[in-house]
Amino acid sequence: MHSIGHYQEVVSEYFEGLAFDKQPENLYNPISYILSLGGKRIRPVLTLMAAEVFGADCREALPAAVAVEIFHNFSLVHDDIMDDAPLRRGNRTVHEKWDTNTAILSGDAMLILAYQYFEQYEPATFMSLAKLFSKTALEVCEGQQWDVDFETRTDVTEPEYLKMIEYKTAVLVGAAMKMGGIVAQTSVENCDLIYNFGRSLGIAFQLQDDYLDAFGNPETFGKQVGGDIIENKKTFLYLKTLELGNANDKEILKEWFEAQPDDPAQKIADVKAVFVSSGADAATKKAIEEYTLSAFAMLEEMDIAEGKKEMLKNFGDGLMARKV
């Protein structure tokens, strides 16, 4: 087993040397551009790490890891179009740098390129990876559609919200890890356990993202604190306030989520106060802990050495260690 830094270096070296010197340039240059912007690249790191957890050389899993990262970036290109986002990782989004039609087509090409990376494996491994990838890609699309639907719905339930973040975010984390197990040819049981480990950790991570969006330190969180409140997003904190809050809490929340003030500072302050007074903040932290512990429970059932279980647990602890 290697350190997380080692896997990050392997992934970074690959993408630094990646070039799509093909025609037409306006199809391939945007792909090279979005992939060159870096980011955390957590998902391909997880694929490499999982492969070594189950006894393979991490580089054997590199094609699968690259496929996961290309797919993730494809989804970001299309998400940015849907959100009309001007920036991605501090740089202009693809549709802003080129145009919307180019971004759509380049994104489509990225999805196809992701599949092509699985062709580097033997037929049985290719089939297992492609089946998992197809299932996961469709779930990510379903999660994105639910997220869009929730913007205009006033009756979103907690189970619906949890299913949305599971599909939009967590299933790709689980699939990235399961792909490492498939490449390493570990047992079906181990593959399923590492998938559930990644999925549960992915849900915990997204719930923590919700929490930090409201209560995070802007210097360390990396995004605008209160952004979800400004955009009237029905996050876990919002739903828990409706469930746990008193009539006054709910009225304040309703009034602010129907308002778009010129200066959002008071809106952020008042909504955060309601999140606290209702107990929604504490309930969210409890849910984060429960999903994290659920992920760690999967480790106990895996047929791997205790040292490898400890490394996976340390990774999970590190992932969830973002502070407010």
C-alpha cells in the first residue's frame, strides 16, 4: 500500500501528459482544457487505492481511474451549462470560453472517451466495469434531474433528498472504489463492501458540504459561505428545520426563501439562526456521523488485512475532517 499522495501523483502525472491532438480542434481542445484544470481528483485516487487494497498494482487500475475522472468532468461541463456557471475551479467554464453548443458536444465526446478506456482490459473485466459504469452514469443523471426538480418543488421530503445526493454524488464514489476491486479481481463480497463504503462516505461528505455551506469558515471552505441559502436550495438543513422547528422557525424560513434581498447578509444570518434554534444543525451533524460510521462498518466485514482497513478508515477520517 502507498500513501494517498502517491496515488495523487500517479493520477496527476497521467493527466499532465494527456493530450487530444485530434481534429476537429473545437471538439477536443475543450476536453483537454477541462481535464487540465485539475481539482481534487478524489475519485480516480480511490480507484487506485482500492485496487492495491485488494492486492493489485495501482497502475493496473489507471485506465478505469481515468474513465471515472473523465466521466466526472463530463458531468461538470453539462452541469455548468445547466447552472449558467461562469467559473469552474477558478477558470472560465467550457461554455463561457467557447460556446454552449461546443460544450454540449465536447461533453458528449467525453462520455464516449470514458467508455473507451475500459477497452484496455480483458473481456470479462471490461464487461464488469462497463456494466457498473452504465448503471452509475444513469443514476448520476437521475440524481441531477431530481436536483433540478427540487428547485421548483415545495414538498421535497428527507428520503427524496437523501436519494438525490446518493445518486448525484455518492454512487460515483462507490463505483470508483468498486472498479479498483474489479480490476484486482477480488471477491464479489469485497467489491460490494467497498462500494457501500464509498457510497456511505459520499453521502456523509455531501451532507457535510451542506453543513459547511452554512457554517463553514470562508477561509478554509473554498466556496462562498451561505451560497445555498442565497440560492434558496432545499438542503438537509432546510428539510430538518421544517421537520423539527417550531411555527416561528418555519415562518422565518418560508419568508426568507421567498425573498431575494439586494444584500443577502441578513438573510444568511437569520436562516442560520433558525437552523440552530430548530436543532437542524445538530441533526445534520448527527446524520454525517451516522453515515460515516456506516461506511466504517463495511470495513469490518472486508476480507483484507487489518492494516489496509486502518488505511481506508484513516482516509475516511481525513475526508471528513474539514472544519467549520
